[in-house]
Amino acid sequence: MSPGLPDPRVQEVRRNDVARNTSLRIAISGILLALTLTLLTSPVAAGQDHSAVVAEVNGDKLTVADLEQKEATELLQSRYKYYQAERKALDSLIDQHLLEMQARHEDLTVDQLLQREVNSKLKADPTEDQLRIYYEGLETEQPFEAMREQILQHIREARRGKARAAYLKSLRSQAQISIALTSPTAPVELTHSPVLGNRDAPVVLVEFADYQCPYCQKIHSDLEKLQKEYGNRLALVYKDYPLPMHPFAEKAAEAARCAGTQGKFWEFHNLLFVSKKLQPADLREEARTLNLDQDRFDKCVVEGLEAADVEKDADEARSLGITGTPSFFINGHFFSGVLSYAALHDMVEQELAKSPSLAKQVTPLESTSK
């Protein structure tokens, strides 16, 4: 079996609609069962507060607060993984429901609907030359003849999956869908952090990031786009979490904060993510670009006058259980990794829906360095 190609038996199962629907129902049932067990066994969900005792050790009482504080790393990441599994199952359930609704509307079965809208519109099978070109890109010692059918089935399945996803996207765009499922939450300190927008905005998006992190650099433009779209309905809060494998990240974070002491945090912050130049000479050049007081900036960076605040953010990230960047808290709800613009947009909309009176208000942006 060549890497990247699915087992033919799995392909056969995927083509069997009855088996697929059965698997979906089993997955959804499993999620619901797990959720029920979580609700029944979680002290907080059961109505206990954070002072509730969850265990006693030689007479010492351990509370929910102790558990949350001492095991934050494991708990947040575990809850987030569980949320991701729930959300994946929920998306599958929504897709299946949309297909069933559309099929009933057109007096068809789901299989007939998919045959008409998906299967009948698939491209013709690739030519022998195209199959051989695909084969040449595989790391396998098996001859083409032995791999031909697997390659063909893999391409067919990929095309069918892509076409099905496109059709479901069109159904979703015509439907009114409201997602109530939310990710786990944690309290984040905002008092001394740079804020772009209104601190009292209905949606506050906190980013823990690293200036040398390629994923943080990638998502930066989407965050700027999001801020422009929502104006003062959205506040962006930046938290430093320079990772140990990035040698220039910590000084870059300090330099941005040094620029902030001269009222130019966000301008410097944006330059760092756009230019991706973080060497000491680059930091000084960016300070000159922004017409900062050069001597004051140099003294701040060289003497590490902002190092303590950078470390304070990093300590908070570790205490929350954050293990990588970028990581986000949207109105306290945790998300991690490179999120698409569509995903970020949906999350903001979900939070705005909780404050309908504020959802359409747009006012000029405000920014604060601290």
C-alpha cells in the first residue's frame, strides 16, 4: 500500500450510503452519550461552584478551583479536543440534515439527490497518461499495473468528496444556521494589554502570539481584515508568547512594547508581522520608519525595560494551558491554531448574536498601547 492512498475496503465502505449514514448516527450518538456523561460527572455543570470539594487527601480538601488552577494545561487542551470532536460531529449532522431537507423538498431520496447534484457532474476518469504521471509522484516499489486501480479509485473519491463539499456549501449558504455549541472558556487578564478598538466592545478577541511564528504571520492579515469589517464592535487584544525555539521573538516583543511607550505599539506590531524582519538592526530600522525617539527606543530595548511585561504574558499563557501559537480567546472561548477567515468571521457573528442591539453599531476605531 502506498502512503496517501486509502485502503480499497475503506473506499468501498465510503461508497455505501447506508453504511455511511449508520456510521454518522453512531458517531452522533457517541458524542451525545459522552456529553451526557460529562454533564453528569462535571462538578461545575452539576451546580457546584469553584469552592466545591472534589476530593480529600489526608484531611486536606481539594476544590474545583484547585483542580482548575493546578491542572489547567491538561484540562483546557482536553476540553478543546472534545469541543473539536463535538463540532466535527455537529457539522456532519447539519450537512446530513440539509441533504434530507432538500431531498424531501424535491421529493427525492438523499441518494437520488446526490446522484443528480454530485455524482452525475463528476469529471471523466483521468487518462492512462495522467494516471501514470500521478503514479510517478508516489513513493512505492510496486509496479504501475498493481497500483492503477487504487490510484483511480483514490482520484474518484477525492473528486466526489470535493463535489459533495461544494454542494453542501451551496446548501449552507441558502440556509439559516445558528450554532449554539461553544468552545471551552478561561479567564484572561486584559487590564495591561494593548487593545485595538473599544475595550467595551461586544466581542473581544485576545491573541497569544509570537512574532517569529509563521502561523501567526499568516493569520495577521485576516485579523486586520476582521477588525476593519467590524470596527468598534470588535476589540483586538495582543498578548506576547515568544516560544523558546524562536531566538528573535522575545526581543521583537519587547521592541513592540517599547514602541508602545511612545504611542506606536500597533504600528510597530504590524510592521513586524508584515516585514518578518526581526534582527536587532531590523528593529532599529523599523523604529526609524515610525519616527520614534531613537535613543529612548534603543535604551528600552537594550536594557530590557519591557521584558517583565513580556514574561508576564508568557506566564499567563502557560498557566492557561496554552502550548502553541497562535491561540485565541474570543469572549473567553478558547481556539487554537491557524483559523480561516471564514471561521473567525463565524465566531464573531456567533458572539454578536448574543448582543443583537450592538451587532450593527459601527464606530471609529480606538487604539491603546497598554
